[in-house]
Amino acid sequence: MNSHTYSDKEQRMRVFGRMQEKSIKAFSKLLFTVHVLLSIYTLAAYVSVYVSPASFWPAGFVALSLPVVIIIHLIFFVYWLLNARIKVLLPLAIILMGFPLFQRTLALHFEKPVIAADSTFKVLSFNARMFNLYKDKKSLRSTEVISWVADNDADIKCIQEFYNLSGSKIFGTIQKIAKKGNYQFYMEPLQKRNGSKGGFLGVTIFSKFPIVNKGEVVFEKASYKGIYVDVRVKKDTIRIFNVHLHSMSIPADSLFENENYQEIKETSLDVFKRLKTGFIKRSYQIAELEKHIKSSPYKVIVCGDFNDIPYSYTYQKMRSMLNNSFEDAGRGFGFTYNGKLFFLRIDNQFYDDRLSVLDFYTHRTIPYSDHFPISAIYSLKPTEE
């Protein structure tokens, strides 16, 4: 009787084992199907960075999802490596196909000393958030950030959200910065008045080198503009652009603080609309900027707050014309946003093939704005005879 009972248990265990094996195989098959579909989506996402959101706005959202999609592929890679090694080829192939895009995320360059020479010069780019005009009533941080910009030894300074109030003890920034390093400067034409406080708000370029020409990049139906100056460096002329592309002004705090369903729904819809509008507007702005870059008679450096991540149409368009200083000389992830969405790199310096970048640095110890300053050292390439 005991032997018969044991035999029944053994049989039940075998049946259970076969059912479990079938379940595992079915789950593995389903998981692989999901992974194949994800891979197809990923290939579409790789292509989406070449599609203007002005023509097809969903492309902007597809491109925006790339970092999350790649993380999922990495999880699949580990899972298949442990459970079905032949299937590991799928995530490996997908990841390798996107490798050129991944290089925009992590820069692996060693820091090396740069010897100053007549052919080298340093460029600073910084969204100063109006030098904290509204952020600190005691103006302590305003004084600190203005002093930092004035004391920085860059030969050229491109400032976005620059604020100047002539005659102000604190916000007379033009005088403080220009006199400190004997800079020439050019401010965005048609100066915007900053509400009841008055003063100038816009983009500005300071240069220790002679400014021989200047102009503007007009973005239609936008409160933002771009400017450029032609500066004489040694016996060469370089065109420096300073741009501030359309901001989505997404309230980061509300993304994390809403608790009830209705608030989350309203915030999500608002963020969706802002993202969509931003994708479309920046695609028009980058088209206008492209015209100016391609028509420049001189070597070009473009600085600014682009308000778009490296996996975007905006960034791809810039990279199709110019090199990126962080990619070529930076270190680490180079995140430039100082806030809850800390993983964003939206501030950039792009440069011409006829220049060399020797070093790039993200000033993450400078906490005064919601953006970290970025600086790069460039060198003029020898002129071919």
C-alpha cells in the first residue's frame, strides 16, 4: 500500500514537472515574442531621430523613449545570457546597432593638461537663469553667480537667460563682466523688458577677442532668439553662435508631488502637450539655425541651451553638421540639468571640423542655476598651404 501511494506521488510529481516545463517554455516563447516586438520598436526609434517632429510629431516621443528601451534590452541581455544563450544575440545586435547613439551618453576621455598657446582659446556656455533674479530675495546667490561668471577665465562667454539692469548695484552685469576681463560684448537685439523690474533679458556673448561682425538668428513665433559674433583669433576668424531653443517649461516638482488620480492625469496631459509643442517648435528653430551654420564663411562654434536630449531630432541635426565637444573631449555622463530630472544633458557646444577640441568640462560644483555651466578648450588647426 505504501509502495502504491509512493508511486502515485511520483506520478503526480512527473505530471507537475511536465506542466511546469511547458509553462516555462510558453513563458520563454511569449517573452521572446515581446522582445522581438520591442526590437522592431527600437529600430523605429533609431530612425526617429532623423524624422522632423514638424512633419510627424510622434517621432519626438519615440526618440525620447530610447534610453528606457535600451535599459530594457540590457535586462533582456542578462536574462537570455542566464537562460537561453542563443537568444542573447538579439539584444546584442540591437545594442550594437545603436552604438553611435550611445556614444552621446557616456564620454570616456582621460583628463590631460592643456598647454596654453596662441592658437588655443576657451569657451564658456551657461544658462544663468537670470542670475537668480526671483530666486533669492537677499540676492546672495545672485551676487555669487555673477561673480563666478565674471571671474571665469574663458576667452568667450555665451550666456543664455542673461539679465542686466543698468545702474543696479547687483544686476549691472554687463559692466561687471565686461570690465573684469576687458571683454567686448553683443546682446540680443530688440531687448526684452523683464516685467515690472525692467532690464534686459536674453542671450549675450562676451569676447576677449575683437568682434568684427555680429548678427542674429530669428526664430519665427518664438520669444527666443539666437545671436552670433565673428571674432578674430590670431589671423583667423571664427563665428560664435549663442542660442536658446524653445523650452518646454515642464514643472518638474509637479511630476513627483501629485498624489490623486485627477492631478496625475491633468499633469500628464499638460506635460504631453508641452513636449509635443517643444518637439515641433525646436524642429523649426533648428532648420533656421542650420541655414546660418551652412552659410557661414568662417569656422563655427555653436553654444547654447538646446532643451533636447542627445537622442533627438534637434541633436541629430546638429551632429550631422558639427562635432560635439562633450562627445570628443568630455568625461562621464556630462548631465547639465541641475534639478530633479538630473539625468538630462541639454546644454551643448558644437564645433567645426576645422577646429580641434582639447578639453571639455561640466562645472557640476557650480549650483547657482538650474543648469550647470559647460566649458571647452579649442585649438585652431594649422592652415594647409
